[in-house]
Amino acid sequence: MYVLNELSNDGHCYGTREQLLEESEKILEIEKSRVDSMLDRMIEEKAVMPDGEDAIFLLPFYHSELGIANRMKAIPKKYY
């Protein structure tokens, strides 16, 4: 979650699994295999939320993105 927070400080709403593995190894000095298994456990425990192909969100960002997407779907097509 630390790496996702750091990515959000740089303006990102999510990180890809590979990005999280790379950044965790670099920033936290933890082997990718350990980070990969911790990431799976965090997803299983719903501490972070996967979405789509490879995006992994912190929960507040996931819910914000979902809310925005739902609002955009509700806009009548004549407005865009």
C-alpha cells in the first residue's frame, strides 16, 4: 500500500502489478516474489482492489473511479 500511496502522490490513480513489483523492490528493497504473494493476499483481503487487466487501486481511488464512470454513463448522449 505504501507504493500505491507514493504513486498517488505522483498523480496516479492505480498501479499495474508489474509496476508495483518493480517499485516495491526498488523502494522497499523486498524481493518481487515476496511482494507478489503479499499483493495476492492484499487483494484477497480486499485491502486493495484489482480492476480490468492489470490495474490495482487503493480502495478510495477505486470507488472514486467507479463513481465517476457511473455518473458519466448517466449523461445523455446528446451532451457529448
